[in-house]
Amino acid sequence: MRASRRPIPWHFLIPALIAGAGVLLPLAYLGVRALEADPRTLAELVLRERNLRLLLNTVALLVGVLLGTALLALPLAWLTTRSDLRGKRFWTVLLTLPLAVPGFVGAYALLGATGPSGMLEAVLGIDWPRPWGYWGAWGVLVLFTYPYLFLNLRAGLLGLDPSLEEAAQSLGYRRMEVFLKVVLPQLRPAFYAGGLLVGLHVLGDFGVVSLMRYETFSYAIYLQYSASFDRVYAAWLSLMLIGLTGGLLWLESRLLSGLSFSRVGLGSARLARPVPLGPWRWLSYPLLLVPVVGALLIPLATMLYWALRFPYENRVSVTEALANSAQAAAPAALVAVLLALPLAYLGVRFPSPFSRLLERTAYLGYATPPLAFALALIFFSLRGVPFLYQTLALLVLAYALHFMAEAIGPMRSALYQAPPRLEEAARNLGFGPLQAFLKATFPLLWRGVLASLALVFLSSVKELPLTFLLAPVGYSTLATQIWAYTSEAMYAEAAPYALLIVLFSACFVGLLISQERRR
Amino acid sequence: MKNLRIAIVAALALGALAQAQGTLTIYSGRSQGLVDPLVKQFQAETGIKVNVKYGRDAELLAALQEEGARSPADIFWANTSGALGAAQPLMIKLPASITSKPSGFMPGSGTWTPLSIRFRVLAYNTQKLKPEQFPQSVMELPQQTQLKGRIGWTPTYSSFQDFIAAMILVHGEAKTKEWLEGMKRLEPKVYPSNPPMMEAIRAGEIDVALTNHYYIQRFVKAGYPIGTYYFAKGDVGSLALVTGAGILKSSKNVANSTRFLIWLLSPKAQQFFPGELFEYPVTKGAILPTTLNPLDDILARSPKIDFEKLQLDNALKVLREAGLL
């Protein structure tokens, strides 16, 4: 492509190399541990027929959830960007919030709501069948992961140049044809980026599938650590999972190669005129309400219902956990965006096998089971930077490195849409590469940056294994408190934290969404 | 202004006191919801500043193994004898001032002390089943064909694995495998932990569950129709499980750590376990709530086995061969 002949500017290369190295450390650790294995036991544990079955289970769930989230997220993203739906920002915040609910809480609460004398029957008289098995895991994962795709698609839709669609329309295409032939193909980077996150989430999920009694591969990894207290064989299983992820990444990069969606026209893009929904409006509400009711209303109502039913024994103080969550997650979001930006930039503007590889490493960090990721950081920080061990700084860094992949997608989609010619023009005007980027391209990435911040923030707020192991001693967050109380069936104590995690995330996402139109 | 100055002086003095008493760092697999009041009380009584890292047994143990001698932790406090057994190489031999306190369950290695006891029981839906319908021994459970599809269990959960290890010790590996195969024919449903299993009884997904006694108590308090069935005295289905803690070799505060463990074995702290958590104490003299059995009676129910001889590895192997892990 045009820019690839030029040498990669060091302002981008060095941070990108640092980010890549940070993510590869855990892999090195897993390698160290994996090599300690005794070959015979290894063969027994790894090459089992059961592992093959788990692998098939995992792939089946992966495909199902990808399809489900795509079918849900696309209309939602379109409604909240392109239609004349009222309260688009309000809906956007609500529709993003399922990301704030930790998966194990969501799944557990849905189990508490359903079945005879569940919350729904006690309050509304509805005996809804209990979710379980493949379809249970599918439904719950779709409900709690579609926002990854939704946010990416929204950023993509908002960045599209409406003049393309207008041109198609003026050529006589009907609206639906324009959508299928012009809009949808342009959303491919957003689909791939969001779908990759959904996919990696499904591969790594342990909380939801175990509660739905559906066994997948990451379930086996967790069992290896928790049942046999064994770091060596767990490392092997983790490496196998990372291998699976590698396959997914390879597939995505094949699909992405050769894409270019930037505007070629002069001047800056306008916002598209909203499409009137007309009588379809009444159909859009049920669609908007399904995820809001299923992933937010019912879980929160169940927590409240439990809170009223179960005895309240401990006085809880929420302020400290709230402050701790904010202190760790907000800087983590910022650092992750700073680390991901050069990776995304190199991947789009200097496409080469090397820059692609660098970008992909970020996803490997995301695919590394968090428990293994945390152990790796313990291993290296104690040997290299012991003064950082169990400090807030290390926790922030861990979140940022682990969730960096979530930050890449939205910015990459935005970069695909930002015309390189603007930056070239800035270079011709005498600006250096960094200045040219900041003046010409960065402003166009704004919406992507906001979506990236939101994604990393929400993931960090609800994160558990990294927090357990890397946080300073005595440091509890909203998520660790929810876990501590729900795992002992102390729902009255858990409820305030659960409500707060959603409210707090709502405030943060609301703040980001309100910034979308500023530039 | 003067008040402020007094307050500052007082705060400084308190700070200095805390400094003088030193600190204590605990890695606790027992969750904050359960044991935080105990930690707070110890801190208030002694002035020792206690920092706790809460987590899950397995994760904290993995962290301790990675940290080795560099660990900032003084004490490892865990839910299961399995985790404590695995942590044994990292812990010091406890002094007699601690090991003389518990009335039983002291491990032969002397590297950790039991702190409270739980029991394996059968939970059942009181609206659908009567205790007379259950067998005397858990070993006869596979023959209860009327329970097909109605049983819940937690093969991935540590307490269940301890139970299988005990079964191997008492009845041998062949019998244990036979039992697992028999149970599998009853098509039991697998749960990751005990509270979701209690929810499943409520929802009619299952009607009986192999679980630990204290979970039932909490759900009964919330009005769930769940009853507790105890198998006959000495039956492996009534196995006692201990929680406990030990002092790590990496500890730089052995004196404070010792003091904490002795305090946890004091009558006041021991009373906390039955009073607040429905767990049984390990020292004599605590007053038990009416929903719990007398201590002597319940101790007589558990099979007499040496807990050091429980082989978690064997249990895992058998469970893997049965396709349950």
C-alpha cells in the first residue's frame, strides 16, 4: 500500500515494541513452566479424549455466540447511530452496561430469577425455564458480550462517510440494497475487531460456562490450577488455548488483509442524516429492551430480591472499594489506549508481516488465561522490579497489558476510515511524522479512542484473578467484594456492590458517550 | 483549633502504637465476607495492623509458590486441608503453644493448625422427600434408583475431592470407582460450587445434593425448603473437613503470626465460627446454635481417619478416570 514503502517512524515503533514485549512476557513464563513437565504425565493429562471433547464444545459455543452477538449488535448499533430513535445516547449507555456486570454474577442471578419459586415467579408469577447447557451458556454469553461488537460497530457506523451511501442511492439503489452493498462491507473491520473480542471472551470464560454446566477448555485449565494446585500442566493447557486463539487471529488477519476504507473526497465527512423509522419504531423497542431487561434489569432485580430475603450480617462500606476500583481501572484504560495506539497505527498504515505480527501479540495477551498472566507478572516482577511488586502501578500495568487488545479494535476501525492523504499533506506542510499524526489523524480517531477507553475500563472494573493476585495487600475492589459475598451466599452484603458497579460504570460510559460529538 | 491539635496528637500516638505493635500480612482463601470481623477484632485488641489479601485457595497457593522466599505474606489461611497440605513445604513447624490447643485434627507434620470444622451431608428438598427415604450409608446412594436425574454434586470442588480421597482411604480404590460409576448411572448434575446447587434445589432442578453442612443453614434462614440429612455414625458420607492456617517460612513476623493463630484458637474467636458461620469449633467449650448438632455427636459421625493420609492425587486420578475432571 501507499505508505508501506516509508520506514516506520520510531515514535511509533518503540512504544509498539514495548507493548508487544510486555504481552509476550507471560508467554515466556508459560514456556518456562511448561518445560518442567514430566513427559508421561503430560501425555496422560493433555492428550486425553476428554480434552478433545472440551475443544469441540468450545468451538461450538464460539461459533454460536459469534453469530448471536452479530445478529443482536448490528441492529442495535444502527438504531443508536443512524435512525431517528429518540434518546440515542441514553440507549447507548444502557446497551453498553451489560459489560459492567461480571459474568459469574450475571449468570448466577439469571439462575436465581428462573425456575419454580425463582425471583420472576415470586414477583411476577412467571416460571421461566432455567437456562443450562449449550443454549444456557450461549444465551448468557450473547447477553453479556454483544456490547464488544456493539461498541465497535457504532464507532464504525459513526465514522462512515454518508456521501458514499448518497451516491449509491442516487444511482437508484434502494435503502436496503445500499445498506447491504455499501454500508455492511465497510463495517468489516469493526465486525472483525468486535468479533475477535467476543471470541476471545468465549474462549477464556470460566464463570458463565461452569454455572451453566457446560464444559469448555478454559474450564479444564481452571480446574488444573484449582483442583490439583498444579502450575505445570495448567501451563500446557494454557498454551493449547493460546494456540487456538492463534488460529482465530490468523483467520481474522486473512480476512482483514487488503482492506482500505478511507475517504478519498476532499473536506471533512458530515454526519449521516437520521433515517426515519416510521412504523418500524414499535418493532425497535422490543429489540432494544431484550438485552436491557435480560442483562441488566433481571440480574439487578434478583440481587435486590435476594438482598431482602437473606439475613444481613456484616456492615459493608462501599466507598473504599469504589475508590479502589476507580483508581485502578481509569489509569489502566488510559495506559491501554496509549499502548494500543501505536500498534493499531502501524498495523493499518505500515502493513507488513512484521507490523501485523506486532499487533496480533496484543491479542495473545488477551487470550492468556488471567491466572497465568498474573502468575507470570509475579514471576517477572519479583525477579526484575521487586519494588513494584504488589503496588497499584503493577496492577494498572497488568490490566493495561491484558486488556490492550480491547483498545485496538475501535481505534483500528477509525484509522481505516481516516484518509492517509491528510497526514501526507501535513507532512508536506513541513510537520514531522508525530506532529502530522497528532494534527491530522488523531482528531479523526477521537470516537475510536473513547470506545477503547470504555471497553478497557469496564473490563478492568470487573476483573478478578489479576486483582486477587497483583493488587496491593488489603486492596479490595467492587468486583472482589461482589465475589467474596456471593460465593458465600451473602447476597444482602453483595447487593450494594453489584448496584454500585453498574451505576459507576454507567457514569463513566455516559461521560464518554457525551464526548462523542465534541469534535 | 485546640481540639484539632489534640486529635492530631492522638492520631500520631495511635499510629506510633500501631507501629510499635508491628504488622501482619495474611493470604486468606477464606473469603472476606466470612472472616473479616475476626481480623478486625484481633486488630482492635492487639493494635497489630493486619493486612489481608483475600482470594481463592488455589490462586493464593499458586502465588505463594511463585513468590517463594520473597513472599510478603506471614500466614496462609485456607478453606481446605488439600491446599494446606500442598503448602506444607512453604510453612514452618508450629510451636506447642499453638499445636496443643485444638482437640483434634492436628496434622502430623505440625505445619498448620485446624481452625474450624465442616461436615459432608446430604441436602434435600423437604417438600418432596423425607429423611426416612435415604440410606444409612453414602455408599448405598447409587442403589437409590428413585433419585435418578435428581441428584446434584460438585466433583470439581475441593470438599468433594476430600470426600473421595477419604472414601479411597476407607473403602479402597476399587470400591470408590464402583461408587462413582454407580452414581453416574443416576445421571447426577454437576455444579461448580455449593450455593448454585442450593438454588437448583429451590428451582426443582434437583432434589438432593451432596454438599457441606453450613451452606444449607444460610439458605434455610432465607426460607428455602432445604433439609439436612446425616448419614450413619462413622460413615464416609459424614466426613469432617477442616479449615486451617499456617505460618510461612518467608514470614518476618513470626511472633505476631504466632499470636494471631493462638488468638484464633481462643474461646472468643472459636465461638465466632459456630455463632456467625455455622461451622464447628476445634476447641471445646463453645456454645453451639440450636440448628447445629452437639460437637461430640457430630465428631462421632465422621469416620476415624488420619487426615495426613488423605491423598488428593489419588482422588483426582480416580475422578479423571471416571471422566468427571
